Amino acid sequence: MANAGREFGADRAGNMLIMFALCAALVIGAAGGALDYMRLTQERSALQEAADAAALAAARLHGKTESERTASAQRIFAQNYRGSDGAAPVVSLSFNGDFVSVEVSHDVPTMLLGVIGKRSFSASAASQATRGVSAPVCLLALDETLPNGFEIDGNAGLTAGNCAVVSNSTDDQGMRVYGGATAEAAEFAVVGGFDGTFSPSPMTGIAPFDDPYAARTLPPEGPCIDASDRLMQANFTLDPGTYCGGIEIMAGATALLNPGLYVMKDGPIKVQSGAVVTAENVTLAFTGATATLYLQGGAQVRLTAPEEGDFAGLALFSESTAPTVEWFTISGGATLDLEGGMYLPTHEIWLKSPTTDRAVLNAATSDYGLIAKRFCVQGAAELEVTHVNPDSLEETLRLKSGVRLVR
């Protein structure tokens, strides 16, 4: 009987040791899982940083052989990798035109998960880079001090498919997209920072663009033209010259502007709802603190720049020394179709659509692009720019970049 008791006690002790061992393994496994998961996260981050550096290095060597680019990328990867000890990660590269893809993988030994049979984990990362571009700048916000050189909000859209959009703003939000708005271009770039989703993501920290046309001036003003009688008619024609105090084109009217230079002095052009304005081979110039353009809902304006003369290629112009001006405004339902450039360095361009009636600025530009103090596109408004001859633009108005990450 005594022997049976001793055997029973030994069995209980053995069972307890087994249970303790099992529990200890579970506890160690749980703790080890948390620790090793943290190491896995760190390893993935280290692999990604080194893979990005390797992809950029290979992209910079465009024109070299694939073997030379691969060797350089692997060397840069090794220099930048700050991950786990042990066997070196496996680095592989592939090339497709201007694009370089890097994939890396690494089996990292576990620290504590081995007690439950997990001897290692696999970490990986991928990166892709491409050569930068020399894209023509078709939208340039000149002001360096204002935030939001480009502000796109609501359901508005900015599209510049074959050219670059640049903001000189040094603010942390030198470009901003929010709400359901969209912004797409060949490239975006900003001196300061950006907020929101752009396609592609903007380059930051660029040098500000100089004002390319700061020295350009208007010719001496002529006498003021009195067009009050014609402006009251349903259909009328205007001739080039200086218009003082502003002009207003009445609702529903149809106006034709003959070719030439129109100087709007100390007053705006107001185009009321439903009016239609056609101006071919015309430059509209603005001088004075109240000289700007207002397009009310439903107004339709087609403006084509001259092909010859001092203002060839420029459809809208003001001098760089002009005073700060009221908003250049296109309201919901209004459309400005522009063929030519815009240089309004002291104007803020505002496209506003509080309803679903879109305010639209369609621009096909060549030498000049659209240059203003800043651009604001709100509500359901749409700003769309196409560069009709992107290879012809002078180097001072091209955005140059070296290489960039794609993913």
C-alpha cells in the first residue's frame, strides 16, 4: 500500500513537470512570437529602405549594361542594409525600358519561436524606380509665401496629362488636394511640401522657378475707347485698344473681338450668364488693381492667342509690376476655352462650382503655359491643360529631375 502511494505521488510529480513544461513552452512561444514579430517588422523596413536605394542607384546608370547596373545596385543595397545578422539577403533586379525593379528576400532566424518549431521567418520587399523627366511646365504658381499655390478641393479636378505642375510656395502645404478632388499630371513639384493625394506624388524641395517674363511690358496706352452703346446690344463687335473702367457683356449677348491687343485699364471684363464671346488672334491685357476677368454661370468664352507680333502665343497678360489684383473668376457653368498662354503674375485664378454645374478652364498652350500667383479649383470645377508642343519649350520652363521611385 505504501509503495502504491509512493508511485502515485511520483506520477503526480511527473505529470506536473510535463504540464509545467508545456505551459512554459506556450508562454515562451507567446512572448517569442511578439518579439520575433517586432523583429520581422523591423527587417521588412530595413529591406525596403535598402531596396529603394538600390533601385534608384540602378536607374541613375541608364545607358550602362544590365550587369553593371545590377552590380551597382547590389553594392548600394549592401551599404544601406541595416537588418538582421546571418546570411545576406537575396537581391534580384529586372529591367523594362526606363524602369528598374528590385526584389529582395531574407530568411531570418527566430529568437524564441524555435521552442515551438519555428526556426526562421521570411521577409521580403520590392521597389521600382525610373529615370526622371524633363517635362514642360504648363502650370506655374509663382508666389513663394502663400500656402496652397494649388488648392484643389470638393469634387474638383486638375488634369495636365503631358506636362508639369509647379508651385513656388515654400509652405508645408504648397500644394493641397482634399475632399474628393483629383490631381493628375505628368509631374508635380513644389518648393515646400504638399498635402493630399496627387498622381504622381509631387517632388518636394525643388528650387523655385524664376519669373520667366518679369521684364515683359505693355506698349504705351492709347486713348480710352467708349464702347457703352455697343455693350447694350444683343450682338456686337469690339476692336483692339484701351478700355477704361471695365466692360460688361450682358446676359445672353454674343460678342466678337477682332484680332489685336485689348488693354483693360482700372476695371474688369464681366461676362454675364449665357453670354458668348469669341476672340481669335487676341491678347487680353490687364492693368490696374481692379482689372481682371469674371465669368458668371453659363458664360462661354473662346480665346485664341495671336500667332505673330509682340504677344504671339499669349492670350492673357499683365505686367509683373502690376498691383495685387482681385480674383480672376470662372463661376459654375461657365467655360473658358483657351488656346495660348496666360501670364498673370499678380492674379489668383479661382474656378468655383458650388453645385454640379462645372466651372471649366480648358487650355491648349505652347510656349508659355499658364502662369499666375496661385490657382484655386473648388467644388465641381475642372482645370485641364494640354501642352501642344512639349518638345519646343525653352529650358527655363522645363522641370528636370534625376530619378524617382515608382513604388
